Amino acid sequence: MKREVSDYTKAISSPAAFIDNFCWIQDPTSAKAERFRLWPFQRELLQLWLKEPLTIVLKARQLGISWLVAALALWSANFFENIVILCISQNEKKAWGLIDKIKFMYDRLPVSMKTELYARNKSEFVFKDPQGNEGSRIVALPSTPSNAVSYTATLVVIDEWAEQEYAEETFSALEPTINAGGRIIGISTGSESGSFFHAMWSGAIAGTNGFVGRFLRYDMRPGREDVVGDDGMTWYTRTERRYPDQQEFHRMYPRNAVEAFIAAGGCPFTIETIEHYLQNVVKPWLLKEALLGKIPDTLNEFLDFDDLQIWEKPMAGEAYIASSDPASGEEGKDYSATQILKLSSLEQVAELRTHKDIDVYTNGTWELARWYNTAELVVERNNHGYTVLNLLINHLFYSNIYKHNDPIDQVEKRRAAATDTGKYGWPSTRPNNA
């Protein structure tokens, strides 16, 4: 009896003690049960989840994070009353997978440590309260806005966040959970730049959305150290050779956060080239605090949402060019983007990148170009570009917009010099991009 009381006290004292001493996991290769022994980075991550109410984890594959968050959910609901935990994944089957992990660990707990169950099925794990009624519960949900809206949860686990079709809508439905002091843990491997997960990660790193971000690189798992084996290769090079798609390999086993997103987007440049420029050329942008009160008021909205980065403020006497690449603005698709270049050095000094509506983007581009000494504004002449050009010319009356003269013969060229037949914008056609 004393042993059982001691074990219960030890388990309830912290999730780390509970996991290390009483949890079992399933080996993915042999399907056998084995003791859950926390690796150092898992222990640190667990502490972060307990400390911070809003966290986002960008990770490599097979680091045991799904088992870790499942164990935290079991610890919370098994030992404490009135806990509601939502496990949200890409679809119903994947959401059930987290519940399966919780069931696996619960079934192997000492009997004296288990809180009696009220209900147990594929999508729900409900504990009894002291009166024998429904108590704490863990619910698995596919990522749809209508599912999440009916709950105010103590803890929400969003698994493989980058793969969820309705990521933004589901997150919006969770606002009551945030406002009520609940916790949200977002977990995923990399995704394309421009996705909702990428936006949330960027906001966490910039400190603009309340989330705390953690990146977990491929070699945090023991056994993946940079050690040469008998075959003359490290774990990394050996595994890389097995992947016919190198971009997919880098997404699954990234060495840094930038690599995780670039590889997911199918970038045409090599990862090594990008890393060279990141380490040797790219410098950090100016912090928001250094820009408040020093930029046009209409740009503050973009600054607040991490849509605007500025490396250097406009300099008197300098000439600038503003390159505009409009897009639909839809979440999960391309950003609308404007780059500001200093002509004397061709150095990029600012970037506006946003999913906001095309009229809002156009106003931001107009204001940014004006600020940079009325920069020559080059707009890509595509479907959305025509809208941008119309707004700039006929509503905002911007005076310095690039005109492109399409190729014509010499006689027509001389005639064009007198009549100015150039068309506004840059046509993104094969001859021009060659």
C-alpha cells in the first residue's frame, strides 16, 4: 500500500516523473512495448509546454514528439478534474492515432494509478469524476472549423499543423480557448512558405503573435550524431542516399528552420547555396521598436503582423526601385510581395510580404514606394497585377511606374520614342524571363 501511494505521489508530481517511471511506448519497427525514457530535449520541451500557454514546434521526423504530447495529455486528464483536451489532426484517422497512443500508455499504467474510465472509443477518452459522472476528457477531432468551435479546452494539441487544410479557420475557432487561459501546442514538420503554419511560426520567432517557437533538428534523437560508421558514412548521409527526392529528405530531416520551409516549397536553389547567403550575406532586419513612429502610419498594420521587414530606412539622395509581385492573397498560396532595392548597390533594404486583400496590399506598396524617395515601381503584369496597376494609376495617382516597351522593329521604335507607346508594368513572359 505504501508503495502504491509513493508511486501515485511521484507520478502526479510532474509529467516528467510520470513518463520516466510509468509510461510505455510502442517501438515503431518491432511493435513491442518499451519503457518511455525521456531524452534531454524531450524533457526540456515538456518544461516549455508547462511554462508557456502558446507554443509551436517545428521538428524533424521520428523525434518521439507525438508520444510525448500524448503522455502529457494522459497525465493531465488522468490526475486532474475538469480537464478538456482536444487532439486536432489532418483527418479523422490521424486524430485517432493520438488517442491510440494514449490508450496504449493508459493500459500499461499500474492499476492503482488509473482513474476509472467513463467512456472509451476511437475518438474519445473520458474519465470518471469522484462522483462517477463524466469528468476529464480527451477528444480527437479532424481539422474542420465546425468541430473545434463547440469546445473551450484546457489544452489543444494541433498535430501536423502544416498539413491541415482548414488550419486558419480551425485556429480562429479556438479563440475562446486562448481567451479562457487554455494552452495550445502546435506541432509539425516543415511546410511551404506562405502557409498558415509558416505564418504562425514566423510570428512566434518574431515575437508578434504570443506563441513561443522551438525548432528540433534531425540529430536531436540519439543515434543520429555526426559519427562515421563502418560503411564510411554518417547517419545523415546514409539516410539521404535512400531518398530519391532530396527536397523531401531535407523537409523530413532539416538542419535548421529555414531549410525545413525552403525544402518543403520545392526551392530551385540548392540548400547549401541558400545557407551560404544566410550565414554570410543576410543581416537581421530592424526591430519593430526601432521603427515605431519613424515609418508612415499606414505601414504600421503590416509591421504589427510581421508582413513588413526593413533592413535600412530611406536615405536622402538615394534612388530606389520597388518590385511588385501581386498574388491572390489566399492563405496557403503565394504571398503578394514587394521588394525595395537600393540602386547604387542593388541591396535589398525592405520587403512587404502579405496575404491581405489586393487593395490593402496595393495601398501598402504605394506607401512603401513613396517612403523610399518615390521609388520607380515595377509591377508584374499578370492577372492580379492589372488590378494593382489600375489602383496605382487611377486611384492613388502614383507618378513613377515602370513602363515596358514590347519589342518592335526599328521604324516603329523611332516612332514610339515620340509617342510613348509603352505599357505600364512588366509582362512576365518567357522572352522577358529568359
